[in-house]
Amino acid sequence: MRTSDRQLARDLPVRDRPVHDLSALSDEVLARRAALGARPEFNEIVRRHGPALFRYAKRMLADQGDAEDAVQEAFVAAWKSLPDWEGRSALRTWLFTIVARKATDHLRKRRPTPAEITTDSAATDPHSNPEQKARYNNLLAALEQALTALPTGQRSVWLLREVEGLSYSEIGEVLAMSYDSVRGNLARARSTLGGALSEWR
């Protein structure tokens, strides 16, 4: 990042800094106001969408530091580009498009190494006894390994669909893929992961 971008990044809001009076506003209203230079509205955009963007970037890049950089770079780019955002796609989709590009840039710079895939909260672990918990952790490790082995396009499509819940059309927009390509990549990813995780069924 250039020095000016680093300064802007430092000025951007951190996650989990709620702006309660803005939380009821739609993404479109927030974006329009932020495009005019309103920092509180942009803070709310970051608070609202930052966690999902980071989750996606972390699992794409298999490195927390690179994921943090990619998301920060994406928000810097979004702040600069909001005046040109025309609202033809949902703000969330547009942000995923930017962070997907930043993640791709990071992947081109180096070969990713496996990173731990964790649940977002310990409360989501459905197992209570040690034997079940060990099996659950082994399943997560197997999923991590299988995801890392997927081709980049398949991994990205799978994460956007299965983890982030984007529609096929939204994924196509984020990744500049046709509808059929999204379906094909998702089908291949599901098949590969299904085979890799067959022993856990």
C-alpha cells in the first residue's frame, strides 16, 4: 500500500464499533451518504460487512495477516470508489467483488499455506464430551486441508455460496463468472470436498 493509503487505512474504523443511530439505515442510504464523505456512515458499512469479508478473505488466503491486509485494502478502495458506485448491484456484492480482487492479488504474490479453520464462536461446537470434540476438530482439520487443495476458483465459489450465502448471480458478479461457470465450479468443489470428507459421513 502507498503511504497515503496506509494513512487512510489507519483512519478507517475498526470492527465492532457500533453506530446505533445508523444501524436501521439501508446499505444504499449508507453508501450514498458515505460517497459524499460521511465517515460515520462508512464506519457503519465497515461494522456491518467487515466480519463476513474478513471470514471470506481468511479462508481464501489461509493467512490471517494477509486476510487483514486484503480487507483493509478493500475498504480503502471502497472508500475511494463509493462516489462512482451506481447501485446496480447490492453494496454487499460490490464489497465482496473488491475483496475477492484483493485476495487474488495476494494469492498471485505467494503460494498460500494452510491456515486453521475455526468456527466463529465456541458456542457453535455442538459436541460436549472429549471424544466427540476430538472428532469434530479432526473434521475441521480435514475440511481445512480439502479446501486448501481446491483450485482457487472452486474454493472461492464454494465459500461465497456455502459460507456467505450469496446467490449464483451474486457470485458470478463478484468473480466475473457466467452463471454456468458458477454452477460448474460449485458442483466440482462439492464433489471434491464430498470425496475428501466421505469418511466423516
